[in-house]
Amino acid sequence: MKYTEEHEWLDVDDEGIVTVGITAYAAEQLGDVVFVELPEVGKTVSKDDEIVVIESVKAASDILAPLDGEIVDVNEPLADEPGKVNDDPEGEAWFFRIKPDDLSAMDDYMDEAAYKKFIG
């Protein structure tokens, strides 16, 4: 598992597909999530593209693409049940899966120990 400074977690499977969600810290900071807009499967994205919109009782936020690549799956139940983001942010409430153009870009992100230090 890797982490971005934007409080996203990234988990790579055996086929090199990266699952992306937000951390428990980010979910707590957002408060109750009331809306999630997901990207389209098949969409090609570039690193730092705004591809997910989250609205909570406190604020609206965008989730950025952490890598260049193609969206290969989205967690469609989140659109109907955005509160799952608060219930299980680092489990069932993942947002999308991306097939990265270059998996080595994952090396730029923090491991769990570094992320914990980052959030203090």
C-alpha cells in the first residue's frame, strides 16, 4: 500500500492494477460524505487530473488521478451509498481502479510509516 500527500491510498494487485481510495484520516476530515461522482470506465487520465468529486457536509473535494493510465473499474455502489466512504474508507469504499501506463511511478509515493509521519 502506498499513500499520496492528497490522502489517497493506492493498492497494486498481481496484475499491476492500482485500486485507489481515500484514507481514514481524509474521510474523518471530510465529515459525512453525501455525494460521490466517479469517472467513466475506459477513460484515459493523466496524473493530477480531477477525476472523482466528493461532497460532504463540510466541503466539496476532488480526487486526483495519482498516475497516468486507464480507468478499468469504478465502485458504482458508492454513488448510491456515499456514506460508505466514512464507514470503510480503506476497504469497501475504494473509488476506482486504474491500469497505469508506468507502474514504477508508484515509487514516488509514501509507504505507511511515511504517511503516518506525514499526517502527524
